[in-house]
Amino acid sequence: MIAIYPGSFDPITLGHLDIIERGCKLFDQVIVAVLRNPSKSPLFTVQERIEQISLSTQHLSNLEVDSFIGLTVEYAKLKNARVLLRGLRVLSDFEGELQMAHTNETLWNEIETVFLATSNEYSFLSSSVVKEVAKFGGSVAHLVPPQVALDLCRCYTETPLE
Ligand code: ADP
């Protein structure tokens, strides 16, 4: 069974990585799919995010990293996948995630969304939190894979705060 883990991953955090590693134990193949979203202005380009994810997941043999544009269910069909993998942190995640799962089901009734509860230590962790800490010079080494910590450091050193 193939599962797609779609998201922005701007950048990937240890919370995402935890979901990916657990997903790889549950499914034959997991595809981490970076959404190319023209209406968002991300910190990292899609190519940079793909590289960050690939570098952080070299130990996982049943993982593919890709990007997509458009409807997630159409991408899932293309990849022959019937499962969408998503993570749940706090109650506020639930509403949006449930709405998305129901919408996707109306678009293709063969799709199932599987939610994994965050591991306790990552329940507060999001890409935005990481960017906020890094922007003000805080260490993010305990929040993101090593390559991402370096990229964030470089990013905010090259673009100092006004
Ligand atoms: P999106 O813009 O689609 O929400 P994100 O990259 O923010 O993309 O998140 C992708 C998925 O990973 C979402 O299902 C989100 O709830 C989940 N996720 C993000 N951070 C964590 C975390 N710390 N623990 C568990 N799941 C997480």
C-alpha cells in the first residue's frame, strides 16, 4: 500500500520526520510530496525543500520525495496511492484536517486519510515556530535535521533583520 504525505515542509522539522519514519513502518511505500503552492511565499524553494527532505531521510529505503501542483487526490491517482498521511498535533489541527479529508473524499471516494498523532515531544513543533526562532538567532538544532539548521542559519545571516 502506497501512502502520500503531502505538505509544505517549509522546512521539514523533526515532527515531520517522526511522522515519515512511523509512516514508513506502516506502509509499503511513502511518498513525501511537497506542494507547489503559487499563493504562498515560502522561505525555501521547492527544490531546496526536496533536497532537505531527501538528505534527512536517506536511512529510509521505502521513501520517495517528490513535488506536485494541483489537487492532492489527482496526484494520488497518478501515483497509484489510496492513502493520504497527515499528522495531528493539537485540537486546532483537527478542524482543518477533517475538512480537508472530507473534501478529498468527495473528490475521490477511494481515498482514505490516515492521521498519526504527533509524538509528545513534537506536539508544539511547526515550520513557522522553527523559522521564528531561527530569525531571532535562537538555536534550532533540537527542532530540525542538521542540514535544515545550517540552511536556516545561512538564510537569516544572509538576510539580516532590519
Ligand atoms: P501544510 O501546509 O499542508 O499544513 P505542513 O508542512 O505544515 O503542511 O504540515 C504537513 C503535515 O504534517 C500536516 O498534516 C501537519 O499537521 C503535520 N505536522 C506538522 N508538524 C507536525 C508535528 N510536529 N507533529 C506531527 N505532525 C506534524
